[in-house]
Amino acid sequence: MKIKNLIILFFIVPIFLISFSDSASSKDKLVVNLLMEEDISKKDAKCIVKETKPLVEKDLWSEYIVAVKKGGKVADHLPMDTLMELAFAFAMGGEKCGVPLN
């Protein structure tokens, strides 16, 4: 009985972990794709997101993701102070990755 439980555990835990990590990574993929549209390589875009995300408050990052999902210009969906805070965070993330952002 213990072996059966252990085998079940080995199958369920990875599925559980993947299901929770998938939602966060899909949101990050939106930002990576947005950066790639600006002629930034996928590797650099992933680095920028990895370095920028911890610099931004969770609520602010969520607002940004919602604005990205709406399509069009992000600036049309967010107030100027939020845009400035995000811009500084992305600039710092880009600097850490050695990628100049225009």
C-alpha cells in the first residue's frame, strides 16, 4: 500500500506544480512576446522579464498584464505614473541584462 501511494504521489505532485507555474509563466510569455516585437531576442526578453518583475509591486505587475492583454498601446490603458514606474523598472532590468531599451 505504501508503494502505491508513493507512486501516485510521484505522478500527482509534478502535475500540481506544473499547473500552478503555468499561469505565471503564460503571463510572463505575454511580456516576453511584447518585448520581442521591439526587436529584442527571446533570450534577452526572458532575462529582462526575470530581472524586472521583482522590481515591480505585484499589484502593479498585474495591472500591466491586464493592459497588455487588452491589446493596443499599453499607454492607453494605464495612468502616467504607473507607466513611469514600469519604464524605470524595465530600464533597470534591461541594464542588468546588458540590453539597452529605447
